[in-house]
Amino acid sequence: MADRVLAVFSGEPRFATPLHVGRPNIGDRGAFLSRIGGILDRHWLTNEGELVLELERRLAERLCVRHCIAVCNGTAGLEIAIRALGLQGEVLVPSFTFVATAHALQWQGVTPVFCDIRPDTHTLDPRGLEKMITPRTTGIIGVHLWGQPCEIDALTALARSRNLRLLFDAAHAFGCSHQGRMIGNFGDAEVFSFHATKVFNTLEGGAIATNDDDVARRCRLMRNFGFAGCDQVDSVGTNGKMNEASAAMGLTNLESVDSFIAANRSNYQQYRAGLATIPGIRLMPHNDGERRNYNNIVIEVDQSECGLSRETLHRALHAEHVLARRYFWPGCHRMEPYRTLFPSVHLLLPETDRVASRVLSLPTGTAVSETEVHAVCAIIRQAVEHADELSAALA
């Protein structure tokens, strides 16, 4: 099937080495290895070592937030924050997000109540939330998708008026701001992912940011089995600690993160110029008036305008070794266990279904050059120009 697609183009993949979405950004190798050497010399690999503590301090300073609690990954961060905030019963959450957002609730016996999104931003639509609140609702989780903050002010007002806790999944939003304030300062807490695919990575890791002293205290207890001191356990907890090697990568990458963001911004500008005149291809915008990390290059494919479905373009790009991703297809509500638990919820999520069927995420980051961005844009343009042939070949 790929050969039939390629026949429309040159007969050979455009890229000999595949272009991936989410290739890791890596800072100064020498600095990282020096830090690893220090870890080995100290014989302290985990349990709040000096590099983890230093990383927490430096992250808190960068985010201008009172507390930053490093954890082993973003999912563990969500689970710990959910418990620290006392969420139970039902929590309102978008379905158009990575499945970990929903799993972090379901894993702990909290029911995710899926709500629809705004078609222009792909983030939670506050206008439909109030009618989803029941006596069992204890909180809201907003997701800052693509590094675009969700409607923080509206969600904050709703949470306050209904006495609900407000948590933000900020996995995509490290280094981003809202009205001049850094993401990390909103709601009761915000959770970052420092996975390898993110603009800032710690190999694998995450952090909980909060300005609430009591929430921070509970999160610190819970990430280390509830220990408040030697042999003293004050609460239920888990093993959510970040190790020293991950902190070493974090400190190293923090020294280079501004250059990572600059590379992403340059790629975004090239994509914006290269895709601007292609009918039916909408590039999700980044607000240059705020701080953004530009880590997600996301397009919507409108078949009615370009004659090409998202699926056909996805396959054409893969045939050319451009490994675009269908984030977040098909939506949490159409994955297990949610599609079995809530078989009719799709009726309440028309925008989620529509957006999920149109979105593609394209390669960017320090591993992608300006020349490669131009080539990806050329492939998309050529695919749209040959829409009828491609669609017939893949029929």
C-alpha cells in the first residue's frame, strides 16, 4: 500500500532516516556526564539527593512559584496531586487529552466525567461544564493542550463558585505563560511532565507546582510513601520520587532550555510560512504575545477544503518517513475502559470527535532542521495537490 502512495510522489521515501515527533532535546553532554560522575562519587542515587533538591529550587525560581515537587513522571504527579487535593466521586475533565489524564483519576476510583472542547483551541470549553456538575463532583482538571493555556480565568471562577478543587494538567506547558504569569501558578496545583518528548526533559520525570503550602506538604509526603521522618509515616503514599540521574539531566537541560525553545520557535515560523497557502490545512497558532515553548506543531486537516482526509495525509507522510502522530486519537472516551463504562458519552462530545478526526502532530525540536521543515511542508502541499490520486490509491 505504501508503494502505491509513493508512486504518486518520487517512488522513494523523501527521508532516508525517519523524522519522528518528540525526538529528545539534549543539553551539554559533558555537563551531564560530570553530574553523573558526582552522583556515583557520592553514592546517593535517589531519596531526595542534592541534585533533586537543586532542581526543585531552580524550577521554582523559573516558574516563580512557591513549591515545586519533583516526581518520577507526570502521571505519578497527577495521581499524587489528585490525592493531595482530596478528589473523589466525579471530576470534570476533557476527553481530548493523553489518556494518562483520565487514567490518573480512574486508577484511584475517581470517575472522569468527560466534557467537550472548544474547536478553536482544543481545550476544555467552560460553557458546557456547569450542567455536568452533580452532587458527586469534587473537582475540575483543565489541560493546557499544545502549550496553549486553557481558559484559566473561567475555570477558576466556576471552581470557586461551586466550591470545587481545580487542578491543571500542564504536561505540554513548561515555559508558557498566561497573562504574563508562568504556568504553574494557577488552580490548586499544576502538574508538569518532563518526559523525553517534552521541550524540557529529565529523561523521565515530572513535577507538581503549587503556591499552597498545605498542598505541597501533602504532595511531598505522598511521593515518598507518606514518610514524615525516619520510621514515621503520616499518610498513605506511593513511590513517586525522582532519582538523581533524572535530576542531572534536568539540571543540564534547564541550562539549555531557552535554546530548545528558540529552535522550536524557528521551526514553528517556518511551518507557518510553508503551510499558510495550502487549502484545508490549519496550523494551530501560538500566541507570540505570551511565553510559549512551541513544542507542538499541530495541524487540522479539513477534507471539505483540501479533498484529503486526515487518514490519507497521515499515511502519505508515513510513506515519506515523516512519522506524524494522530494526537489524541480517538479521544479517551473511545478507549477502554471508558467506552464500555460510558457507551453514550460521545453524544455529548461532538467537537472532541470532530477535532480528533482532523489533527496531526508534525516533527519539530532540535533534531529537525529548517530544510527538513520545508521538505515536510512540500510533501503536504504535494499531497493536497494530488488529493484525488492519493485517495484513489488508498481506497
